[in-house]
Amino acid sequence: MTLDRLLRAATARLAAAGVPSPAVDAELLLAHVLGRELADLRRARLLGEPLPGGEHGATGTAYQELVVRRTARVPLQHLTGTAHFAGLDLSVGPGVFVPRPETEVMVELALSALEGIERPTVVDLCTGSGAVALALASRRPDSRVGAVELSVEAHRYAAANVRSTGLAVDLRLGPAQESFGDWVGEVHVVTSNPPYIPPGAVPVDVEVREHDPELALYGGGEDGLDIPREVASRAAELLRSGGVLLMEHADVQGRTLPAALMETGDWASVEDHRDLAGLPRVTRAVRAGRP
């Protein structure tokens, strides 16, 4: 069987199961099984290369098993063990929130806020896999970057990613609301992608609803903003005057989160930013002058 024929059959199965990007997922799963780069696999497909060992060989069997699991809407990243984020390949799996492309807008906003600052200090609260902290450490290697995660399982993934990338991140385990007491008043930028989904707003995507940990999803309170408010309060303690908080939120919270932050008196200005899809995604708040 040729790679092209195998991929066409897998794409059809994934499409029938409602997988959003069946053709790409079919290719990524096969590239993972074969241990090849996606571009290399696509060239081999165009050249009519056969599947090593045939359809019923070890490679073909392993691939079919992954396709079946993907039709059951197990996240692609759980099957490959890798998520691509801001130029990094990160280890992910059950027990940790899979970083999303829309979160990359927060990385870009953080980099903009750090422009002109030498050897800045950055903290990522609710870091999950460590994606945002590692992206910033990669792009600003002169920074002192800290990150904290409450979940023991997610912290293991973040620790593995710090080790595999070799990037300098001070990773800690514990609640964001009590973290980095030794850095209070010293931080230039705080980033956070906290749990923020309201209790009644069950995610539409099966991959999110059934596989992302609830600890990383639901923000508490009727509006889902209980935890974001607490995290923002800690950010206000960590930031120096004029420091910047960047916090991700649901698209329906583009007005409610900024309003909640302005009510506290901790922030000199608050504005919201949209992601590449044009949806409200990240609130930017500037720390008011400290007494």
C-alpha cells in the first residue's frame, strides 16, 4: 500500500468522525509513527512511496490504532505526545492543558511590553505545560522568567519541558495566588492563562470537554472569573509600578474581565485585545503606582 492510499483512507475515517482537520491529522499521525518530518512525508507521498512493512505490518497496525483513537476524539497532541507552540515543541498528554495557537497573542503582547527593558523579570501564573513561560524565555533569553503551576500532573509536564528545551525558567509548584513571595514588587510583566470557563458553559469541542483537566478549565463563580480575579490580585502584588498584566479569557469575557479589574483600583489602565480570529482574548492591565 502506498502512503497516499493509506492517508486518503485515514482522512476519510477521520472526516466521518467529525475531526476538524482530518487530512492534516492523518499526516501528522503517520509522520509520528514513521519518525519523519511532515515535509519529508509529503514528498514521499507525492513520489508514491510504499508504506514500510505494508498495511498489516507493525507500522501499519500502529498507525491504524492511532487513527481509531483519533476518531474517538482523543486529542492529536495526546497521541503524538507533542504540542507546537510559538516555535517550540512541548511535551503534553493527559493531565495537562494543551496549549492553543490563540494563546500566542499573549506571548507577542508580553514581548511588546518588554521592549526597551534590560534583563526584565517575567512571571507566568497557572503555567500548565510551561508554554508561555518557555516561549518568553526563548525569545528574551536575558530575562528572569518564573512560572508556577498548581497541578502536580501538569507541573511534571512543565518540568519535562524545561529540561528538554534547556531554557532558564524558575518553575515552582503551588497555588498562583501565593506564589513568588520573594519577587513581590519586582516583576515587569505577569502573564496568565487561568481557568476561566463559567460553570454552565461546557466546552463544545470533545477534545477539550473530555480530555483537558477540569482544574485548568473552570474559573468558578457565576461568570467564571473567581480564579482570574484572585490571580490578578496576586499579579498586582508581584508587579512594580507600571508593570503589565496579560490575562487570557473566554471570548464572552472581553468586557467583564476588564471591568472586574478596573473595580479593584490596582490598575491605571485596562484594555482588551483580540486574537488572530478577531475574538476578544487577552486583557492588558497596567499596574497603578504603588504607595
